[in-house]
Amino acid sequence: MSKYYSKDHEWVEIEGNIGIIGITDYAQHQLGDITYVELPEVGSELKQFNVFCTIESVKAASDVYAPVTGKVIEVNTKLENEPEIINKDPEGEGWIVKVEVSEMSELSNLMDKDSYENYVKGLD
């Protein structure tokens, strides 16, 4: 199991050819209290670095970008009624979608945890 991070503050955890996608702790802190998550449809195709959903918070609405290309096989329906799960556990229970990853080579466009943490430090 490997986890990768994007410069747009999304993460993807890879298990076989399945990717679990969510936003990072840094991202949820920037957003503040999350009030709504617009989930994509199961079966929809995600393209790396393209918008696949929107998260609304008390501060703003923010686009979420796909860290990998693939087909949505599951969405976290708990977020429909409890979007604040993302604030509580953004890199666990607050996952957004699971996808069947079609381009494993795209992982090379992402960062590992150490690289991402260094990247975020540079933003402050």
C-alpha cells in the first residue's frame, strides 16, 4: 500500500489497481468547516489533474483535482450527510472516491509523504 500526494493537496492510496482519493489535512485546514461535498457519479472517468468534485466550506467553494486517471467505482456516501468527516479525518474516514486506476505510470507525477510535507512547509 503506497500513498502519493499532489501539489493541489489531494492524496491517493494505491492498493493493487485501486486508488482511494481524498484531500490532505493541509487542504481541510485551509478550507475550514466543510459544509457540502459534491460527489462524482460511480462509473464516471477521472483524468489526472482535472476537477472531479467540489467541496464547499464556510470560507469558499474549492475544486478537487484527480491525482490519477481512472474510473470511479465507489463514492463515500457518508459525506452527503456528514461532510465534516473530512475535517475530522481527511486521510482516513474522509476519503472521497475509490477509482480503478488506468495509468499507474502517472504516479511518477506525484510526491511521496516526505516530499509533500517539504512542499507544504514552503507554502507557509
